[in-house]
Amino acid sequence: MTNPEIIVYTDGAARGNPGPGGYGIVLKHKNQRKELSQGYRLTTNNRMELLAVIVALEALKIDNSIVTVYTDSKYVADAVQKGWVFQWEAKNFKKKKNPDLWKRFLEIYPHHQVSFVWVKGHANIPENEKCDQLAVAASESNNLLVDEVYESEMKDDQGILF
């Protein structure tokens, strides 16, 4: 059996940045299509952009899939394509944002053959636009999860969110 070729579109959104946020994902393989999204009550755009990629890769059922990820996030695409995340990992993510998510990414990333394609956001690319709609709708939903790591970093000594 050959490794499946999967196309993934991802997007993240945060209203206020930080603020309520969400991610949207479209997974495509041959004639199959799956959409995923989730919202969080307090997070950042970059966290949602990265989480979208992580959740998409974690959703794949067959190891060593050939995956092309389309993202409008330079933060995510450049960090991987230019090898920055591997340098950050070697330095234990010292002074880098979102180490919890980057570590989670690095757990799933080696399980597939992943390439990234940066696309301009809001450029009428239908699947990217759909991901944006999913991410925004998720951020506005009544089913917002807690981004526990982010929120714990945002609390002061009295446990009050900034």
C-alpha cells in the first residue's frame, strides 16, 4: 500500500489577540473531506495557527502519510521550513513563545512526511477561506475550551487573569 497523500488547510483566529480564539481545519484525501474546529476562551492567534496544524496531523490515522499543509501563518510555516523550531528545541525553547505547543508538534511531526505551503490569507483561496470561517465561528461559539497553559501564564500571583 502506498502512503496516502493528504492535503491540509489550516487557520487560526483570535479576537483581541489575546482574546477568544479558535482554529479551523480542512483535511482532504481523494474524494474524502473532513472539517475540524474548536474555540478557546483566551488565547492568541499564533497559538491557534499552530494548534490547527497539530490537531490536523494528530487526526491522521495512517503513519507516514504524505501531507501538504497550506497555512497563512508565516510563524508556523517559517519555523518548520527554515528549521527554526529544531534550533529552539535544541535550546529547550529558551525565551520562545508557545513551547508547549511546539513540543506537541514535534511529537507528531516525525510520524508523517510533512511539507508546508504558505498562502496569503484572505486571498480567495476557497479552502483557506473555509478554515478562516471555521476558526472565527469556533472563537464565537458557546463551547469554548480553556487554553490551560496560556491562561496559567497570564495569571498574576493572586490567580487573576491580566
